[in-house]
Amino acid sequence: MASLVHAVQENGRIAAGLLLNLLVSICIVFLNKWIYVHHGFPNLSLTLVHFVITGLGLCVCQKLNLFAPKSLPPSRLLLLALSFCGFVVFTNLSLQSNTIGTYQLAKAMTTPVIIAIQSLFYKKTFSAKIQLTLIPITLGVILNSYYDVKFNFLGMVFAALGVVVTSLYQVWVGAKQHELQVNSMQLLYYQAPMSSAMLLMIVPFFEPVFGKGGILGPWSFSALFMVLLSGIIAFMVNLSIYWIIGNTSPVTYNMFGHFKFCITLFGGYVLFKDPLSINQGLGILCTLFGILAYTHFKLSEQEGTRSKLVQRP
């Protein structure tokens, strides 16, 4: 009986963690889009607020012993912190300039770009099945972009830059975690303040600081509340992702990611009245099929590798 109660409690805890991640992951996209559309808050300044709140949040987590920080040389994290700035800034600029559907679908191109980077520069090999899944992913993104009636050339440039920088960041994070023997939260504990300092120096050159439209300008209470809430939710997204990876399986994490992908797309068309043509719908389905196929083959290969390691005498 005790074991049954423990199992129910454990499953309830995991379900609560997944639900929290679902809510904050979807909420951050819609909330940021709302801030851009209805308040016109500057992009770099919003990203700076996110980084500062994430840094403060991690300090609180460290005080609560949720993770143990590890001493790391800042010089070895400079490029990583810079790419962290780049991927968040360009991703937010993509969200600001594109429909949510185009923004969300463009992010799917991260997988093909990561594979290209690892193949070209890290000499990593991928099976033919994995490589073939990149065709429907790429084709779907092209279809959606081509038939998007709100097509924005500058938005697509931001989306492309966001994909490239995000892919580089993800590859470098994996390499740095292995090289420095740290987990994602220990790495983010250093990255967030370093990235905040970088943006603090950059913001005055690209955006007003004082006066109308500046980060310290005369914003309404509702705008400031939304920006602060956005920063807190951004931190909760990072925290909940870390928790899910540590408490569930890769299958759960990936499948849940696909569910969020679909919900975010649907929500964008409902909340912001983004038009959706039949060809765009086909593009979305094509990309989703490619993502599901990639996940299936990738997890199967990982499971096969683990089985061989277990069977090895």
C-alpha cells in the first residue's frame, strides 16, 4: 500500500512539473508577442530583463541548495555567453517580426543546422534515416514561409540568424558541459550575469535608455508588470526544463516538446488571428512529421546503443 501511495505521489509530482513547463513555455511566447504588439517594448531591453531575473533566480536557487555552483574561469565562457545573447535576441526579434506560426516553425530548422555543424566541424556521423528526416522538416518550413501572407523579409533574416546562433549555442553548451564537467544550471549560473553585462553595454547603442521607448522611460504600470512577469516566466521555463530532464525520460521530454509545438501554433492562430492557408497547413504537418520521425529514430538509436553497452561483458 505504501509503495502504491509513493508511486501515485511520484507520478503526480511529474505530472505537475510537466504541466508547469507546458504553461510557462507557451505563456512566454504569447506574452512576449503581446508585449511587442501592444506595448512596443524594445527587444534588447526585454532580453536584458530576462537575463537579470534569470541570474537573480539562480542565486536564490543556489541559496536554497537546489544546485551546487562550480568554480569556472570566465574567460572560457565568453564565447558561450555571447552566443547566449545572440540566440535569445535573434529569436525574440523573429517573434517580434513574424507570425507565431512562422516563428515556431523556423525554430524547427535548428535540428538540421545542428546536424550540419556537427558533421562539418566535429566530424560526427548520422545514419541515413536521421538525415532523411531533415527533408520533410526543411520542406515544411519552406512551404509555410512561401505561402505566409504576412511574409516579412527582415523577419525571416532574424529567424535565420536565430536558427544559426541557437544551433551554435546548443553545440557549444554540450561541448562545454563535457569539457568543464558541469550541468546546465551550473553553466547558466555563470552565463546569465556575463550575458547581462554584455547586453548592458550594447543596449545604449541600439535602443534608447531614457525617454519614450527606452527601458527607463515612462512605461505604464501594465507594461512594466507584463515585462517583469515575462522575465519571471522566462526563468521558470529554464528551471522547469532542467527539472524535467532530470526527472523523466528522453522520450517523455521529446514527446512533450512536440505537444507544446502544436499547442503554440494553434494558440498563435487563435489569439493573434494569424491567417493560415491550406499550403501553410501542409507545411506545418510536413515539418511535424519530420520532427516526429527524427525523434523516433534518434531515441531508437540511443536505446540500441545503451542495450549494447549493457550486454557487453
